[in-house]
Amino acid sequence: MYRIDVEVTAPVNDTEVTERVVTAVENLVPGADIERAPGEVRAETHSLDHFSELLHRQEILDSARSEFFDGRRGDVVSVALKKQAAFEGVVNFAVGEPDELGDISLRIRVHEPSVEEYIDHVAPPTEDGTPVTDRP
């Protein structure tokens, strides 16, 4: 059983349409509770199953694992994602300089099991690009 709290935030700039930013968030975490605030979209969810499916489908598990472990601070994992890619239903981790319109931030607090086990669940380790399901 996995128990997590995910907070999603994304800035909405004056040049952007709020509903497009909402769509970008929904494409990553469908079913999340979304709030629209001035200049920002916020969402909460307790599942990253769809996000994990996107990582598998795009075959970017190794990149995702690296970003998750790099963004780990205690029991919290923070990653940034590109809004435009998310609007298209694609996961693209934001690395380097932030996008001028801002990135979508995921803040994942893992309650159960450990952070490592949860990362293994969302983005399992791979061998030759294939997820390793049975670990010794």
C-alpha cells in the first residue's frame, strides 16, 4: 500500500489562459483536486499512477529516477516539469534554467512505504531499458 500526498503548483502568467494550465496539470495527474487562484493553479492528489504510466509509455524511467532521487529531501521528492509538454500529455522534466512562463512543480510527500520503494513503484529500475520487476 502506498500512501502519498502530492501538491502540484503552476504559475499562470498574464499571457496565459488559465484553463490551458489546468489542462496541463490534468494531463499529468487526472482526477486531482484543482484550485484556480490568481496567478496560479494548485492541485492535490494521492496517486501518481497515470504519471507512472506516462513515464513507462515514454520510456523515460531512468531519467525520472534520476530526477526523483536528485529532488529528494527526506520524505519529500520535488520535481519540475515543462508546462507546454504537459499540455500535450507528455512528461518533460525541467532541468537547468526555469522556463520563462514557469514550470509545473510536483511535491510528493511519501508516508508509506519508504521514498526509495515508492520511486521504485513509480519509475522502476531498468536493465537495457526494460523495467526490472523482480529485485533480489
